[in-house]
Amino acid sequence: MYNGDIMALRCPIVSVLGHVDHGKTSLLDRIRTTRVTTREAGGITQHIGASEIPIGTIKKVSKDLLNIFKADLSIPGILVIDTPGHEAFTSLRKRGGALADIAILVVDINEGFKPQTIEAINILKQCKTPFVVAANKLDKISGWNSINGPFITNFNEQKQHPNALTEFEIKLYENVIAPLNELGFEADVFSRVKDTTKTINVIPVSAMTGEGIPDLLIIIAGLAQKFLEQKLGLNVEGYAKGTVLEIKEEKGLGKTIDAIIYDGIAKAGDYIVIGNPDGVITSKVKALLKPKALDEMMDPRDKFKPSKQIVAATGVKISAPDLDMVIAGSPLRIVSKSEIESAKEEIVQEIEDFEITLDDEGIIIKADTMGSLEALATELRKKNVKIKKAEVGEINKKDVIEATSYAMSNPYNGAIIAFNTKVLNDAKVEIEKNDVKLFEDKIIYKLVEDYEDWIKEMEEALK
Ligand code: GDP
């Protein structure tokens, strides 16, 4: 049973987004290897699907920068989701928005904004997720002098004299700050943080050399602390609430769920309630598992250790029977027996939030998770695209047969849009035989664009 007296602050959950190859994975790796080389070394705590950087570690690595913040940092640390990209971000949802409290948008300072950068910003705007921009690959700028640091003290002044600008300053302005301004954000390098909610902090970093990483960490901690002060709920309260990250088969355990718990406390022996498009799944928790540290591993196959209790925010592997129908991105609760019914009600409501209103006629859309399906539907709705069927899952033969029949009444409806999901072989065979157009991609923006191009082509052809 949950002990109501415990009222701890939880770690803010942080997600990394950005265009392909701009350095999301490298940046995450760099953050995950943040170490303090003192005797009382603070390290990183590995969770399932996430890494926790304790506030002590952040304070130590960022000690020169601490004076930027007048406020004390009382959060326990930050929890960074290990899977980068907007697919993970959109899958990890909770009622009323994104699971991540804060996002890091990675932009290659040499390349600037790309389609996925803009797509990520749209998703962040939609979810009202505050973010910082990591202007990455600083080391690639010729003549970059790390001794002077990535601080620009009089940028606006220098802008009046273009000849005095360094290559770094020009790139930062043209590739990062100006595009952010165009999208309606006030943006600034962090040394001149303004206290307006629309100001985006831009932090020049190099995932390769590690430069700027302490700055990035302390800015995120500061941003999270600001939320705390605005009482935006970083308290740990009640039973565990979370989202399914992945379903994984584990040797000796069978099907397990990797989940991120964003609120509350769970105990081994509690019950698990999970939402599914077809209903609610209830099961009894066999074990709440955490990864073993390397020195605890007697046998490399023996990777997990059970916990009696887990506290948000955390990543956990859950072993329980009857998990076959669980899908990624589903809402989840871990509750005592007496709380099962109220948790079920809560989950049903949450699933309803995800439901997409369908049109009498239109196309078929499919995606890997409920969150990504909703994100795809939202983008298509903006372009007035009608949707007849929206489902989580792979493209199968039935989908193609249905699309074929939709096309008969209106050729524009003979399309299937597949976001981040597989097309089964029998569906491929069926597509060959029929007049159905399939759009497949991992980028929503690209799918919408390709669909619009196809419509234009059809209009030309039908003239
Ligand atoms: P992702 O697709 O956004 O996850 O990007 P990756 O992290 O895989 O990085 C793409 C490429 O850029 C890789 O070859 C990295 O080694 C390289 N890269 C990432 N960060 C940096 C950086 O700070 N400096 C330099 N020079 N290269 C980087």
C-alpha cells in the first residue's frame, strides 16, 4: 500500500530529438558517460530504457556555471530516455501530452534546420514540451577556439559589424537562432538567458569532445527547477503511472514489459493495469526488475535484479503473466488489489484521449504506437486529409483489400500511410495486384508531403 507520507521530488524526464545524423545518439552516449573524477565520484545510474544523472554529478561537472542560477537545485537529478528521436518521443505519452518533461533538440550547427528538426519542433509545440537546443558538432568549425568558450557576450552588438563575426557566430546565428526566430521563438545563447517562457536556450556543444555538455546539463536542471517552483508537478504521488516503452522476450522470464514510470510508487506483488486499443489488460506483477551493475553480474546472461519497490521517475522491466497483447506506447498503472478498478477507469479514459475521430470516407493510416498514430493523424488533419481507418500495427492484406474498395468510390482514398511500421509480405503481394498507393516512412513530415504530391499527380492525370 502506498504510504501517503512519502512526498519526494522526482527527476524530470528528458528526451533527445533532432534530424538524423545531427548527433542524437552521440550526445546521449556522451551524457551517459558523464563522470566526476573526484574521490566522492558521482556516476550515472542505469535504469531500464533510461539513465539517471544525479544532481550531485551535474553540480560537480558544472561547478563553474552554477552561479547562473540563483535558485537551489533540489531535484534529485535528471532521467534521460535512452532511445532518441521523435518516434520514441511520440510513443512515450501520458494523459494530456508527452511523457518527457523537457526535450533536447539536437541541431548540427554546420547544417542547420532540416525536415526532422522542424517536425520535432512541431511535435514539441503540440505537446507543449519545453526544450533546449543543443547546437552540436562545435568541434567541426574551423578556427574554433575552445579557450574562449562558447559564450557570446555581445552578439547583438557584433551583428552590426558582420566582418567582426567569427565563423562560429555566423553559423550559430544563421543556422540555429534565425530559424528559431522564424518559427516564432525567441532564442538566445544561454549566457544571456531571459526569463520568458518563449525564450529557447541554445547551448553550443560537441558530442565528440564533450565541450558544452556540463552547460547543457545544468541548463536542463535549471529549467526543471523552474517548473518545480511553478508547481508543475514533479512530486511523487500515489500509485505508479507509466508508459510501455517496449515488449521484450527475456530468457527465463518470457514476455516482459520495459516501462518508464513517470509518477508514483510500485511494489513487487502489486497488480498491473495496461491500456490496449481493444480493452484493458490486468495481471499480477511477478517482479520489478532493474539492470545489474557490471560488478554485480556473476554471469553475463543474468542481467537483472529484482526490486521490492520502485519510485518515479524510473525505467523498469516488469515480469508478469499474460502480457501477449500489450503494445508499445500503452498507458500503464501498478496498483494494489483494491485500486484495480479505479486504475482501469483511469486507463479507459486515457485510451479514449488517443482515439482518432474517423471520417465516413478517406484513407487508411497505421503506425507502431498509439502516440505516433495520433501524431500522424494530427499532421494529416492539418492538411484536411480524411481518415477512414486508423490503427496501431503492421500493414496486412486486409488493409490493402479495404483500401482497394475505398478507391472504387473515390480514387483519392486508395492510399495507406504507414508510419514506422512494417508491411507484411501478403500485403505487398496484394498491393502489386491492386490500385493502392502505399506510403512508408519514419518521418511524418515526409509522409504528408509524399501524399500531397501524389494527390497533385492524380489531379493532373484526371484533368
Ligand atoms: P543521430 O542520427 O542523430 O543519432 O546521429 P549520430 O549520433 O549517429 O551521429 C551521426 C554522425 O555524426 C556520426 O558519424 C557521429 O560520429 C558524428 N557526430 C556526432 N556528434 C558529433 C560532434 O559533436 N562532432 C563531430 N565532429 N561529429 C559528430
